Amino acid sequence: MNRFSLASLPALALTALTAACAPAWATDGPHPVDKRAYNLPPSAELNYSIQAKQSGLDVKGQGLVKWTQSKTSYSVTSETRAMLLGKILEATSEGAVDAYGLAPDRFVEKRLRREPSTTTFNREQNKITFTQSAESYPLQGGEQDRTSITWQFVAIARANAAKMKPGSEWNFFVAGQRDAEQWTFKVVGREKIRTPQGETEALHIFRAPPPDDQGQKLDIWLAPKMEWYPVRLKFTDPDGDYIEQTLDSLKKTN
């Protein structure tokens, strides 16, 4: 697994939620599909403060996420800025809304000093393809990219609050820059989170790498009293380096 670096600092998991992993399913084989009730949150702009430790260095920055949805379409755009470096990451996910929830058409990510990568969900050919690799995966319904997945989980949590019990697991098939794999989120429980918005109760969910993969871990806290928006995210590497994002401000746009 590639180690997360400052150049790939995410702007809300909403962007690249973890570094690339080996795919969990063969490219020509089926993957699990789950259809669940969902309820999209209102469109909003969210600003996050970022604190991180990378290679022993303390890093601070800001992240901006713009979430827009209608009954038939959605878009998520995000950017991350780090002190001294400026804009280091931009990501966009856009597509339709269907029976599964978010149905991405295109996921584009641009990292510092790199050409943008594009992941395409071709609904006519029922195939996921990548500009960064020759891999392809079948589209069966419900697949997400690394920016849409957080908002898909938010929508599902809003519609299934009673099922968000500690220990429950939620599986998704998620595409990145070069490949796709199953992600499993586990509900940890409800916790008090302090932000500049004040203290709020949040649902803590956790995504760990597979047992045989000593990769990056991901924690997300969703606030039910704030439309289930993500109020904190934390990415932790095996060596203890981390990236933490905390909600600074929130503005609904519809």
C-alpha cells in the first residue's frame, strides 16, 4: 500500500479516503451489491481545519467541500490548502441519483504537481474505467468513488438511524484512481465531539484495512443534529502519522 503523504492530504474524505490498495475482486467478476434506503442531506458548503503529523512534521491547513444535490443529480467538489504550499489537492465527483443513492458518472482528482486522474462510471457499457490504469470493473449498482462514498454513507445513515448500532457493518464497492475494492465500515458508537460550532453528539464509524493489510485507518464522525454532516475525520498510518480534519463552519445552500 502506498503511504499517505502531504501531497495527498485529503480535503474531507470526501476526497481520497485512503491510499490505493490491491483490488478485492477480479476485474471481470461480480462484486457484492447492497440496496438500502437513503435520504440525501441538504446542499451545503463545509470548511474544515486540518492538523497533521507527517514524517515528524506538524502540518496545518484548510479544506473546503461543496456538496450539491437535487432529486436527480449531485456533485461534490473539494480542495485542500496547506500552509506554505497553497492548493495541494482538488477532487470532484458528479453524477445522478438513482435507486441506490449516489450514482457517480465521473471522479476527477488533481494532486500537487501531478496531472489529474479521471475515473469514469460508464452507464452505457456498465463498466468502471481509469485513466491511470487499464483495469476495469463491472457496474452493478451502488458503486461509489472515494469522494462520493462519504456522502453516500451520510444519506444512508440519515435514512437508517435506528440501524446504526455499535458493531454493525456496512459494505460498499469503492473506486479510486487506479482500481476498486470493497470497503467495510463498522459503527463504533456515539461520542461527544468539540468543534468551533460547539459540542455535538456524533456517530463514530471506522474503516480499517483488511486483516492482512497494514495500511491506513480511517475514522469518521457524523453529527445527527447537524443533518449528519461529517464533523471530524481522522486518517492514521501504521507508524503513527495522522491527518485530522475538524469542521470549522457550515453553510446550507438550499
